[in-house]
Amino acid sequence: MEKKLYSTVRFVQSSDEDYNRIEAVFSGLRTWYCEGNAQPVIDYLSDWDDEENELTAEEPMIAKMGDTRYADENGTYTLLYNSTIGGCFLLYREATETEIDWHNDHAK
């Protein structure tokens, strides 16, 4: 059985330049808290998906507790959101065959 590898696309926290824009889209234009807009955030963050993504054998997480997962409507990406540590976003996906081959060739 082959182990899965995961490709970390982008991690965004409050100190990042585009955090406020991402958080506003994610929360919506409401005065109360809402997490109903994960797909536009996934679409935006997926623009950073390239050959320089970090690969890991462990499924990504932001913190041991408090992560909420959102599935991409296309089945490619997973968005993690954690409000308990100041509001962070992490987009990842399963590694491609090419990435797995490269990782296996360079992990020796």
C-alpha cells in the first residue's frame, strides 16, 4: 500500500497582505460570523498551486484542535480554517503522480 503525499498550496495568516480580503470573502458581508464562502477562497488560493509546493506525508493541519475542513466542489483541494489561533487558512491537495515520483527519487 502506497502512502499518500500531500501538497501544501498556501498558508495564510493575519500578518499576510491579502488576509483581510480573504477573511472578508470567507465570512461574507454579514455582521455576524459566517463560514459559508469557502469555494471562492479555495478558487483564489489555488492560484498559488505550482511546482514549489511543500510535500508532506502527514495530512496538513493548522493546529491540533479547531481546524474546520471545507472540500473543493471540484474534488481537488481542501481548505482548512482555524479561528482559535487568530484566523488562519491553509489550502492543500493530494500530491500528483509526478510530485510523488520526484519526492521518492529525492528522498533517498
